[in-house]
Amino acid sequence: MSDAFDLFEPEGEPSPVVVDVPHAGLEVPVGLTPGLLLDGTAIRRDADLDVHRLYGDAPKLGATLVVFRPSRFVLDPNRAEGDVDLKSVADHPAPRSDAPRGLIWRVTTDGTATMERPLRLLELSDRLERFWRPHRRAIREALEARRQRFGFAILLDGHSMPSVGRAGHEDPGTRRADIVPGTRGGTTCDGRVKACVESVVRAHGYSVVHDTPYRGGDITGSFGRPGEGLHAIQIEANRDLYMDESTLREKPTGFRKLAEALMDVVGELGKLKLRSRS
């Protein structure tokens, strides 16, 4: 078993779909707790709580499900390897000018400091080798197996978002749509993938806004190469649909309704017939 992720293979005949959940993890592995200033509540507040459970039945529909296990405060798997600044990794040889919530989150979305001190490059390298690279490799291998079998593969990157933009977000105070599919301006997947997601969630009564406020992270951007038969879409679900955001407690009826809609998305994506344009 990997320290980085849990992987659930299809139950029965596989579909072209791979579901990845990168931000539901709450684990802080032994040895990494010292220096982390956050308690369990703060870690949960910036996690995509229970999104792995929303997609838990995806393997029954033929999809592979990959779930990143560590907290994003250990390392954010949806950022590029070089997305760090000198305040997060003091001796990095090629830092960005400012990356407070990059590969290493040194502040929460509400601006709370997360670290007693910057990491050393050796510590970052260890986290990349233990967590980031195995997770990316698992996604890549699952997608390649689908592409070899079907001629194409579809990555659904599952997330959740606060119902209203926080002070640390780009849209503070703004009420968000129920579902936000992110495709970086339609560049990471065939238009039929985007249209499929929208039609299914609208049929379940949810509002949809594309790419706002999230256009898709590094995972979507890295794996979404539709010309090569690799299609990627990020789906942000409004947390208010399935949880009380003040207590972080699940709303059972809302959870079941949203999970049903997302499983319909996985099922319908699995029925698409796409081919590489190369």
C-alpha cells in the first residue's frame, strides 16, 4: 500500500474513466507533524471533506478511483513541482516570487500561518518522492491503460469548494454556483466531455458555471491533452450542498443527492466514444 494514495480498481468491466480526488486527505504522516501550526479543525476546514465518499461508488461503474491520502498542508498534489517560494522552501534553487498556497501551503485560505519555519530543499524532495510523484504516476498509469484499451481516457478530478469565496480567494464574498467544471477554457478535454457533465448535473437540478472561480489545477492541465486522446475535467462541488460548513457535518439528504448526480456523471462519461485527433 502506498503512503501517498489509495487506489480502487473497477468492479467488473472497466470504462474509460479515471476519478482522482486529491484534496480529501487529512493525514499528516509521523515525522511531519513538528513545525505544523494547524490543529485538526483547521486541516479539515481547507480539505475537500468526504469528496472521496461522494465518488466512492465510481469503481462499480467501471472507473478507477485514486484518492490522495495526506493533507494538502503536507504537500498539495494539485500544484506543479516547482510551485514554491523562498518563504515555503528557503533554499530552493528556482523559486517563484510569491506562492503562499503553492506546492507547500504556508498560509490557509483565511491567512493563518501553517508553518513554524520554511522547509529545506531536502525536506521538499522527500515529500515529492514519497507523495507527489507516486500519486501522479498512479494517475498516469491508469489513464494510459484506458487509452490503450479504448483509444482515449477521461480524467475526472473531484473537488469541493466553499459556498462563498473567502478572504484568501479571488472572489471574496461571492456566492458560487452548485457545480463548477474546470477545463482551462475548454482546452483540457473534448467539448463533449464538458457538455456531458453540464447536462447531467443540470438534469439533477444544480446550477453550473464553467471555469469560475476555478479553471482546473495542475492535474487537469498536465493530463488534459485531448489531441492525444487524454481528456481531463475538474469538478468543484459546492460544499453547502452536502455539508454544514460551520460545523463540517454532513447533510445526509444533500450528500445522497449529490453523490447520485456525480455517479450519473461518471456513468455518462463512461459511455462517450472519443478518439485521439493525432
